[in-house]
Amino acid sequence: MGLDIGPDSIKTFNEALDTTQTVIWNGPMGVFEMEKFAAGTEAIANKLAELSEKGVTTIIGGGDSVAAVGKVGVAGVMSHISTGGGASLELLEGKVLPGVIALDEA
């Protein structure tokens, strides 16, 4: 059972994130609610905050990811936060969302 990412994975993610201009994060890196398994999620949240402050667009999607950046205390620096993780991904895929249709028709 994978409960968190380790130091090597954190380093790999951080190196990849350093090359981005836009990040969409949907889903924590582990069981961040348990302190023993929160290191990976906290490290990535802090990295995204650092990047956001440098002008990288950081989009946080999904209730667990929103809770994670809130717990770490970096929610305020992210570019956009939405609890609609699955819906956000479907919208990016080009799927038509019933709620959006209803708004368009109103």
C-alpha cells in the first residue's frame, strides 16, 4: 500500500515542476491527513506555492487537494482553487458538463 511518496520522488517532482509554466494538481501525494504520511503532499504544496509566487499558474482541483494546501497554509498564493476535481478534469478533457449547459441555457 502506497501511503506517501519518498524523498527521491519529491526530488523528481520538484525538478519536473521547475520547468513548468502551468500546473494542475488533482490529488494529494499520500495520506496527508496522517502526519506520518504527509511529507510528500506538504513538499509538493510548498513547491507549488514557491512556483506560484514566481508567476507559474497553479490550479488546485479536488477536495482533498484543496484541504492539503489549506493544511499547509499555502492556499492563498495559488492561482485558482476548485473543489470540483473530477469535474475540472472532465472539462479539460472537453466533456460537456450538465451544470455548464444549464448556465449557458439560463
